Amino acid sequence: PEARRARATRARATGQARGGGGGGAAMARRVVAFGDSLTQEANCAGGWVQRLAERFTRRADVLNRGFSGYNTRWALELLQNDRLGLAAGPAPDLVTVLIGSNDAASSKQAVPVEEYERNLTQIVNYFQDVLKCKRVVVLAPPPVDEQQYLDLFLKPRAESRGEDVASIVLDRKVEFVEKYAAASERVASATGAAFLSLFAIFQRKSEEAGKPVSHFLCDGLHFNTDGNQVVYEEICATIDKAFDGEVTVAPCKFSGKFSNSGSSCPKLPPLGPFWDQIDPEATPGSYLSAHFDKVAASDGPAAKKAKIDE
């Protein structure tokens, strides 16, 4: 009898883990941050992806899929061949796409703006149609600070190679990036994705602060602490507005934390009930069943089509 009860308990646990009966789906939900180094490097302490992971603790696994130096041509190939294994898991509840800074360069990473627009459209379509994600946010690449990029990015690398810094050719310019930012907005509009223009936002923030864009960058290209803070705040505001609060996490009013039992989110319930929601008098092996039954019952129709932030 004890062996049979043990086998039954294991069977219930296995069923829940696979999303089967006895309590509904228990597979962790996913948020995907896709892009280039502006995403890859944002896993640092205080980085905007790291902050999203904190915000969605216990509610979704935030996957950083940023690839430093990549343009849309190379990034698209990653998705088309499922090199990232994203197709094997559940549909993401949210995807951010921030790519274009390298496409806009005049180096070997360059991609013509017309091709960039086509590639970005296919990237967004992949997340929408193949992975069935209903909440996609397209972010326009931010402006570069040309002088800071020259001084802190290009010159040190040229010097390390023993090259004459006087012969350096600036391969990134604000006027180049602006064209790709406009193209990303067209893609968002055509695909129904939400849109966030980091290009416009950083220019506005710079003007408001009375400081150059370099105030938000560490090397003229990548975000510093202040830049990451701006991106995080703007992404959260866009998510809240574009998706009618469906994936907005309200922090605990007592602790201000996003991850304890005082927090809430309409479409992203916690993975496993919070401890104070477990009935200690329940039958062993069914302590968590009520939570997973409720989650399964509340998973209603697909999320609404995203609005466009104009």
C-alpha cells in the first residue's frame, strides 16, 4: 500500500510538471528578450533585462537571447533554423526585439535599410506566427554618441592593434541609425506589434537633462547604468499600456517587491502557489492542486492584439 501511494504521488507530480491532469499546466512561462549586444549586455546588475527578470520572478523565466555584433541577417538565421531551441517550449507571454544598431553601421555588419526592414518583419512574424506570442514589443535602436564612440570604443581597439588612430573611419553615425529607427516603426505598425522608439526617447531625455546622449551610454554605443534605467522604465510603461495591464506586475504594497505573495499580475500567476495560499490541512500529494486547477481554469482566450505606441 505504501509503495502504491508513493507511485501515485509521483504520477501526480509528473502529470503536473508536464502540464497534464491533476492541477493543470505547471510549466514555467517565458519572456524572451531578443536582439544584439544592447540586449546581451543587459543581464548585468541593473541591466534592463536583469530588471525584467526580477520583475517577473516566479511568474516567467526571462530568457536573454541577445547576440553581440549580430545584424538582422544573422539573427534571422538563428530563428529560422531554431538554433535557439525556442520552438520546443511554451509560447512566450512576452517578447522584446531590439536590433538594428549593427545593421546601421558602415562596417561588415552593415545591412541595407530595405533588407533590414524585411528581416525585422520576418523576425517579428516568427515570434507571432511560429511561437504564437501575442505580445511582441519592437524597440527602435537608440542614437549613438559619435565622439564618445570614437574616443572610448574605436580608438582603444585601434591602439591595441598598433594602428594609427588618425586613420580611423567613423562607422556609426546618428543619421544612419535614424533611418533604421524609422524602419523599425514601420515594421511594428505593419505587424501589429507594440512599438517603443529608444531613438526618440534618448534624444528627448538628453534634451530634458541638458546633457549629451553620452550621459546614458558607456562607450557611445552601449547603455550605462542610467541608460539601462531609462530602457527598463520605458519598456515597463509600454508593456502596461500596449497590453492593457495583462502582464503588469503590481508589487507588494508592504515590501515593494515583485516576487512575494503581496504582488499580483492578471495573466502571469506565480509558478506554484505562494506559501500563505497553501492549505496545510489538505491531503498529502494535493497541497498544490487547488492552485494549479485555478490557473488552468483562468487561462482564457489569447491576449488582445497589441496597440501601437505612437
